[in-house]
Amino acid sequence: MIIKTKKYQLEKKEYIKISMINFFKNQWYIVFAPIVLAGLLYFSWWWMFAVVLIPGLYILFWYIQFYGVTMMPDSQMMFDKYNYEIDSRQILVKLNTKQGMQIGWEKITSAKITKDAYMLMISKAQFFYLPFKIFNTETETRFLESILKRKELIK
């Protein structure tokens, strides 16, 4: 069975939002651990200011990185409108009937099922965001979920 989706375009604001949420889920301890440790070990206003400023700058750094991805000409292809054809061998990303590219399942590092979409992670800044609304039937979403389980991408 081949899953053929409707056309979908990932908006740049949505990309930044999703990337920052993934950042906080994966690196929450880097941001909040120094604040907690400083509060428990040593209390000084200058120390607390530095402990809040440094994680704040770290968060700002990653926000700028994700925002920068949306502005780079090389990554503009992430924000085009695509159809997806998904089967157990590959994901075919199609711009139109004659242009597209294949992505093998070995390039996908992990997958997540959120309340409204599938997220197929390639790297920290690259992923496929496939909302449920682009699938034609409920059977297709269940088939994709079974592929992800077979490939051991869902944790």
C-alpha cells in the first residue's frame, strides 16, 4: 500500500514553534538546572542574574538558529508545497508529478506522534511535519503508524 497525501506547506512560524518546543523537550535540563542549583547552593543577586542571563542567551541562540534556517536560500525547499508518497521502502517527496526526491527510512532518526501530526525527525533542525489533515483516510494514518512501529522509530 502506498499512502498519497494532499499538498502541504510547512509555514515558517510553525517551523520555529515546533523546533523550539523540541528544543525545550530535549534540552530542558541545560536551561533550568543552573537556575535551580544556583538557588540551592549560593544566593547572591549578581550570581542569580548571571544564572538567568546565561540560559536566556542559550535559548536566544537556538531561536536565532531556527529563525536563520527559515531565511537561508538553501533551506527554502523545506517550506515549499509538497505531496508525499509513503510506503515501507521510502518517503517520496514530490513538488509536482515530474520533480521530487526519495528519502529512505534509514535517514529518519526518530518519529513522534503529537495530537495533530506525525513528526519524522532527520536532525535537530530538519524534520517532516505531517499533519493528520493531509491524509485522505484514517486507514492511511494507521498504516503510517504501523510502518513507524515496524521501523522502530516510535519510542
